[in-house]
Amino acid sequence: MHLPRVPHAALDTKRKMAVRPFSGLWKASDPTLLQMTLVAGLLASVLGDCGPPPDLQFASPNNKLNNKDFKTGTTLKYTCLPGYSRIGSSSVTCNDRGSWDYRVFCSGAHMMGLGPI
């Protein structure tokens, strides 16, 4: 029995076709495919979403946070802890590099070894 040649596909003996697009373009050993895979994996971990927000010694998040990942642009509000007073915008924002942007926004009086008073 002679099976017809089917370009970019496979035909089994039961005459069912399985399409494999671009099968001639990429091979598992192709260095370009490997580089593209590595770059995609690295960009996903370097750019974009942030992990858990920072654990600040002077403030805590306003809401209980159940998420472990936050989308770029997410802003979370914080409240200064007792002994600290707010001196600026009390929020942190997930930036496009996958880290949290914020400035110290609470100030407190400290006595050596006693913590905030």
C-alpha cells in the first residue's frame, strides 16, 4: 500500500491526518528556538508582575492580602504603625520591572534599643 505524501503533516495507516504546522522550520536543536524560549522565560520573571508587597517596619497594608502576585500598576495603601505618623503618600505601586516602588511615608521617634515611642 502506498500512502500519499502530505506536506507539513502526517498520515497514519488509518488515514487520519495530524497537522504539524511549521514542522520544517523549527527543530528541537535549533539555537534560535532555544534562545527565544530562554528570553521568553527570563522576561516573564524580570518584567511585569510583582510578588508579595514589601514588609515595612513602619507600616502595614490597609487590607488583608491573600494574593501572592500583583499586576503591573497595582497600588496598595498602607497605614502607619503606632508610634509613626504619615509624612507622604502611604502607598506602594507594582512597577513594570516587577518590583514595588515607594518612598518612606511614615516617621517615628525612636529611643535607642526601645523602638518607636
